[in-house]
Amino acid sequence: MLVSNTLSNDKEYREWLKELKLRIRQSQIKAAVHINSDMLELYWSIGADIVAKQESEGWGSAVIPQLSRDLRAEFPDSQGFSERNLREMKRYFLFYSQADLIRHQLGAELGQGSDTSMIPVLKKDSARHESLGQFPQLLASIPWRHHVEIISHVHSFEEALFYIRETLEGGWSRAILVRNLKSDLYSRQGKAYTNFAVLLPSPQSELADEKLKDPYNLDFVALAKGYQEQELENALLQNITSFLVELGQGFAYVGKQVPIKVGSKKLTIDLLFYHLELRCYVVIELKVVEFEAEFMGKLGVYVAAIDEQRKKESDNPTIGLLICKTKDNVYAEYSLKGIGHPIGISSYELIELLPSDFKSSLPSIEEIESNLAD
């Protein structure tokens, strides 16, 4: 195996370095027009070359620091040729070119159809990787740093494709992507317990199921131990942007404590949203306690009332979402049987403050009763 100080004198290395410099210059010229696509294609090819050269020339890990020094010397104004970034290029190439899986999933999941001839596959027995083919252009749809974050956090190919698709559809910034990666959105998406398949027509039922999560990550909210529903509701509305991001793309806020009249009863809905893609109202009921089956009755009344009083002919049926502090999944599943309105049940997670000298700002029922007795 060659060591770093001998690489500069290696003919194959010098020829490759010369070729890389030319490709980088050509890429820089086109960058003003297609900066992200060209850069990602360049990074892909460098990553592929590093893998191929390490296999065929036996350079091992020494090639990356040597290559970094040479490229930064030649292109001092470029920020992308650090040792760390070159390692990310190698990892980027290896991750997205693994096995034949990419041929089917990049096509099916990201819209390339059945034509997979342009999607490369890594063959370890090919020194120069002649069969790599062209760079898969759909990978260029999101920025480089998004890719770095994705492959640093995910555990499977399917998971990576999920975050690419969601980034494209939602126009996620890097900060939003990182938040969703850290909160494991992939495992939470579409996991709420619902009766949509029974009560909603297809494909609305499938789409509605996809839009709900379990649990909801409300870590942007910090409340004192013993907080009450009104405090949680107020905290969510004070952080409405973060709450809408957590709910997901398509949710539009309508109002809180929305008044409705059912017969002689005057009721209020905790939170009311409209989903632009589902084309329906979404009634959200918050509970700061464990799920109980009786919560479903009141939420069903709210859903029916919105259907009767607000739903337009062009709207799809209203759905309800009950978000509780905790729930027994089997109990929740059984509770949905026999319910006549489309409802989903989820739990939530948030930061709960526990200082001994700080508690909920609202009086408890016991405190109110005690004061009345006095």
C-alpha cells in the first residue's frame, strides 16, 4: 500500500489529479447556471473515483488527505475539497449506489418510472467502474448539505428516499430537515390509529392516513409539571410556525376555541385546521392525560357539527384528530370500532419542566374546590 508522500510521484495519481482539475474547472464554469446539479454530479464522480482508485491502486485512506491538499492548492477559493468533504463524497456515492435496490426505488419513488438505465450500480469487481453510467439527476433536486445530513442520520435506503421526497414536496430548509431527522419523522409518519379505511373513500383514506403521525413531537414547547390543556393549547399557538411544521405540509390554521352550537349546547373546538391537499377540515382535540374511549364521543360531535355547519359541497368529509399525552395502542384501536366519524388517535411528546418550586400557572380542580369551600 502506498503512503501519502509517494502518491505525488505516482503516475496514475498525477494523471487522475490532472483529469480532476479539468473536470472541476469545467464544473465551475457551468456552476452559475446549474450550481447544485453540477456540483452534486461532480461530487458523485469524485466519490466514485475515490472508491475505484482505492480498490484498483491500493492507495487506501492516504489518498483522501493527499487529494485534499492538492485540490485546495489548485482551487484555493473553493470550499468543498476538505478531507471531511471528500470523505462525504465517497460516502454519498457508496450510499446511493448500493446494490440493485436503487434502480427500482429511485425510479418508483422519485419519478423516473421504469427506465433505470441511468441509475448507477457499484460493482466491486470493476476497477474503473465502467458500468456506473450517468449521475442520477433526481439526487440533484436537493442541496449537498441536505444529502450529508440524510446519510448521516438514516439507517436504510427507503428512509433516505422518504426524506428526499418530503424535502422536495415541502421545500424543507436544512434546519427543518435536521429537526425531522432527529425526531425520526420516518418512523412516526402515518402511524396514528385511525378508522379512515372504513369511513373514507379511496384514495382520500390512504392520503389521510399518511398525513397523521404518532407521536407528535412538540419539543419546541416546554411546560411545567401539571400543565393543563389550555396551557398546552396556548403554547402551541405561540409557536404556531413550529406546530404547523410538525403537523406537516398542507395544514392551514383556522382558529382556536372555535364556537359551535349543537341544539341548545354551546361548545368550543380546541383547534380547527383545514388541509389543503385533503380538501377537508381537521378538528384537533388536545388531552393532557392518557387516552380514554369517552373522548371519542365529544370529538365525534365536533366533526359532525363542522360537517353540518362549515363544510362546503366541494369539501371532503371532516376528520378528527385526538392527541393525548399517552395511549394504550390496543385500547385505542378497539375504541375506534363502531365510531361513525373518521377519527385518528395519536400521542405527543414535549419537554416537561420539573423544578420543585415551579408548577402550572393555572389552578387545579382541587385548588378551585378548596377555595370555594373557604
